[in-house]
Amino acid sequence: MNGYSRRLFLRLGGAAVAGGLIPTARTAHAVDFALLRRRWQDVTAGAGFDPAVEPYRTRLARLGATAAGYRDTMAPAGTSLWPGLVFPSFAETTVRLQAMARAYALPGTGLTGDASLGATVATGLDHYRRQVYAAGARPAGNWWPWQIGVPKRLLDVALLIGPHLTDRQSRALSEAVDHFVPEWRLADYSGNSTGANRVDLCTVTLLRAILRADPDKAALAVSALSPVFPYVTEGDGFYRDGSFIQHTSVPYQGGYGAVMLSGLATLFAVLRGTPWEVTAPNIFDMVERSFAPFVHDGFCMDLVSGRGIGRDPYGDHRRGRMIASAILLLGDAAPAAARTRWQGLVKGWAVRDTVKPMLDEADLGFHARLAAVLDDDAIPASPEPAGHRLLPMSARAVHRGPGWCAGLSMASSRIGHYEHGNGENTRGWHTGSGMLYWWAKGHGDQYSDSFWPTVDPYRLPGTTVSTKRLADGAGEGWGATCPPGRWVGGATDGTYAAVGQHLNGFESTMEAFKSWFFLDDAVVCLGAGITGRDGVPVETIVDNRRTDALLTLDQKAGWAHLAGHGGYVFHGLLRTSRESRTAGSVTRSYVTLWLDHGVDPDAAGYVYSLLPGATPARTRARATDPAWLRVLVNTAQQQGVQVPSLGLTAVNFWNAGVVGGLTASAPCAVLVRERGDGTATVTVSDPRRDLSELTVTWDRPVTRVLRGHPLLTGATTGAKLTLKWGRLSDRGGSSKTITVRLGR
């Protein structure tokens, strides 16, 4: 069972059951399965709206017209239900059946409760079951449609049309589901039965239970959820730092994570008040710890969406809606305080998403819940939370400053460079090479509008790459593209951050040490030790913006500005280009800024700053102010900066050493911030996750430690501060902060 806790988060008649016990039919004999059917319909198809009021009236009428068209053209034959739609046609055939079933079940469609439509759907469902999804049939191709996609949709259809499916047809469908999703699939938490997949498999099993009023199956479905909830330290699942991993090495809040959150929210809602009610406090924590950091103005960032990033234009906004919908639904089961916070959170996203207005794009059920929140003046819209979130276990970071947001995607010995599979994302090779996404105000569609099919995949913003040509789908599939670099992560005090990546180029000899220092109005970017032996140039992409905005460049003064976006301050020769790129029928304009390190560089480096939302005047002023930023060191041993106006000194120690008054006895990240009240904070982390002890010395007079940390084993104050730390290796690369009083 992969060592997970077997404590089941179930309530059976108010009593918790532990140790994997499953409620029997005797304890659940009074369950009203008709209630569960109604709950399922309300939660998944939609409820809580007036069908005579817009926009519901128009949407329901449109659904009815679509369903009528499907009904009138359905012609069951040996290999199809509709002419030209040959089996197995997993998605399209089952989608049509589902649309017809929803038109039958929902009010206001013009076909509500229509017996002829119900009978037609039952005939189509049974025909598909006999021809494709039959007990004893041998599945071909990918496992997912057979065990999750198809049974989930067919069972949904069966529940929606109710009595129009005969007992024989119902029993045959149940037998088919039992064939493709046998109970042993839920016996072991491994392989394709983890994380979001496990939640989906449990949902299929529960729907099968509802269809046949089988309490033992329902109990199995819910008890098998138990390994999903505990935190993990490796593999798939939720981590204490907020990371969510699927496919062993892929950060996936925007894909499998969103599916998992939505599935759990649905199960919580459907089973509430029944003998199988689910309680799992961890999932409530994960809303704000794992998902909210990656939703910005209503869209979910691509850096946690795996191979799905190029699936469809504005897919990031669709994923954001899915997460928002799940959060509102889950709120019904959450403590009141959490529910109130979440409603404000989602309201803020919806108010700020002007690119794809959330309410306009919401499906029926979500629309009703969201409209109620938006119309409630007692619920304030939460603003974007300023500050930094670093998730070292998934090599991801998110930073929010006034009017802007940035996300960083890295690869490590545990996180793949990229994921490809099923023919998707075959050119995402360098998305883990330090890709720095950023959004200034008004640019919520920067990576949404056909960015992935049109962008130059060798020039992703923020990355350092060998320009060696790569094959589509290079490397192992499903995220198994982890480089050997272990120093990936950094230190953050929640406001500022020092983040670093020991980068090993994807399928190349290139190596680099990259650091990002996240501040109020800037990201300072350092690179060092850049080497390569591929016989091709190595480049660092300062930015690659999907825009045709005016670019102003002053090479001599070392600054550039992109109208409406922001500014750049740099050292050395900044190369630029403007081009239109086409994929299929789509053409998009790009402005690219990069630093050329030459063919086979030896210990090359760079320094530049990104100023999101800055005006030309502010960019020029920053470039001509040598006192604002001091680069203390930029080598393959250490990288560090000092920003006097912020009282900030931050160093990534790739090796032990002394930098800017800071001494570290081993590789680590250190961030010191002097406050105006005579105190300072010292933050450390162990990005390699291998230190049994660490000593950090700050050459600054300190009188005492005001707030320590359990891992702080010793502190010496006086003319300088010496801190001794214990087993940082056990803390997953997370940051540890102490507060001290300055002075002699």
C-alpha cells in the first residue's frame, strides 16, 4: 500500500471507522439511493437556478435543441450510433448520449422528462455497451477511457434517464463496469490507481453502486479513497509544502490536481449526510496551500499543468474555472471560516478575469453558485495576495508584487524537464529549464492565446538552453525526464525569495547555475558557470513576449522597455528580434530578447533584471542607479545580491563559502532582511535535502534571538551571529526563519 496511513476518513452514522473496515449492507440498508441519484444530478448537471431566467433559459433551450438533433439523427448500426461516427469513438459518442440524458433530466430544455428521448438514450447506451463496452471485451489502446472516461459517462447517463434503462440493461452495464474496473483495482495504491486516477476510479465504483443500489460497492468506493488524503514525501499526491505530483515527477495542480479536487468536492456533496459521508481535513488545507497560489486573475498557470498546456487556446482559463467551481462546491462541506475565505477568493478571481469572464464561461451548476457569490455584497472580493510561495518539492515558485505576478518552472532530480504523452506537448522540452512566466496588469492572456503552438520552443522566457535541435517527443514520456541536479529550490521569508536551479540541459551537455531574486517590483536574474560542448550556441532568453508592442532599446545605458508590459535592465549585449510565427491557421507576433553565450561557452554568465509593469522612465532610472542593486557574487560556487533599500542580502550557496558578510558551512540558501525597527530575519533552507547539520554566520552585531525554530540547535550572538541548524534534510527543502534583535 506504499506505506500510506490506513486510517479511513469516513463517518458511519456519526462513528469513525478505522483500519480499512467497510460498512456492510446491514449498516447501510436504509440508504435512499434515489436521494443519491438526485444529488448526483444536482451536483454534476446543475441545480439552484430558475430555468425561466436568463442566461439559463437560453442555455437550456440550446441544450434541448442539440439533444433533439442527436435524437433525430441517431441510427444504431453494428459499428455506430450516428452515421460517420464509427466505434469506439469514446469521447464523441458518449458526449452525445450525455447531452441527450441531461436534456431529459434538466428543466427548461423542451425535452424534460420526454419518454421518447429517455427510451432513445437507453437504446443508444445499451447498443454502445453491447458493441464496445461489453463484459469480456478486450480493451485496446490507452487504459483511461476503458476504466474511467467511458464508464463514468455511461453511468452518468444511466442515472439521469432512470427507469428508461431496464433492469436487464442496468445489470449488463454494471457487469461491464465490473469487468473493466474490478474491485482489485482499488486494492493497491500504485501505478494508475493513485492521486486523481484513484478518485476517478472510486467515483466510477460509487456510480456503479448507485445504479444497482449496492451498499457494499458504495462502501468500497469510499474506503478506497483513504490513501489519497495523507501527505506524501515521494511519488504521487499532496506534499506538506503544497506541491501536488502526478505521474511521479510532474507538478499537476492544473490537470490531475484539478480533476482530483473536483472529484472529491463532488463526492463530498453527493454523500453528505449518508452512512458514507467523507471527511478529510487535509483537502481543506490544500485549497489555499496547493491550488490558490497557482490561480491568477481566474486562470491556472501552465507551469502546473503538465502535458495539457497546449491542448486548447485559453485552456489555462478553463482550468481556473474548474478549480474555482470545485472550491465553491467543496465549501459546502468545509468549516464556515474556510467557506467564507474561499468565496472571497473565487469572487476575486471572477471579478479580475476580464479575458474570459468566469461567469460568462461557467457551466450551469457553477454559474448558479458563482452568481450567488457575486451578487452577495456581504462577500468581499479578495485581492491578489502579495508575497512569495516556494514549493521546493515540485521545483515551482510563484511571486506576487503590486500589479504583477510571476511563476517559475524548474527541473530537478525529482521533477522532470517536461511531460509528453499521447502525442501531446511534444516540444515542451525546455519548460523546466528555468522558464519564467510573468503577467503585468492587463495581460492575463499572455500564455493563453495560442502561445504554445506558435512560440519558438527553443526560446522560452527565462530559460538557458543549448540550441541543439531536438526531436518531437524527445526523452522518456510521462515526465520521466529528470536531470541529475539536486540543488533546486531556495529560501523565502514569504515576502522576498532567493531561488536557484543547478541546471543540466535537456539532452545536451549544457550546465548552468541560475538564480532568481524576487523583490517588490523586480526579479533579479543571475546566471553563472554556463558551459556546453554540443557544438552549438547557448542562449539565455531574457523574454519572449507574445506581442507587437513598441520595443525601446538603449544598449549603451543597458535597458529596454516593452510598451504596456514592462522594462529590462541588463549587462552586456542584449539581442532582440521581432517575428510572426504561424501554426496551422493561427499566427501570433513575438518580441524576443536574449543573451548569446556563444558556441560551447566556458563559464559564461549573465545579470539582468525584469521590471514588470515599469514605465520607460522608471526602467531608465533603475538602469542608471548603481546603488540600488549590488551583485555580491555570480559564480558556480555562489550567487548573491544585496538591495540596500530593502535591507536585503540573499545568497545561494552552491558550495560552502563566504559572501557579503554571510558564511555557510555547506550548500544552502540564505536570505537576510533587516527591518526598520531594529530587528532582522534570517531565513535558511537546504535545497539539496541532505544536510544533517548546517552553520550559518552573519557578520552583523546581534543582541539576541527573538524568535527561534525547532531545528535551530544553537545560536551565538554578539559582534556577529552564528546559527547552528539540525537535520534540515528532513524538511523537504522548506525555508526556516528566525527573528533577531540588532545591535551590540
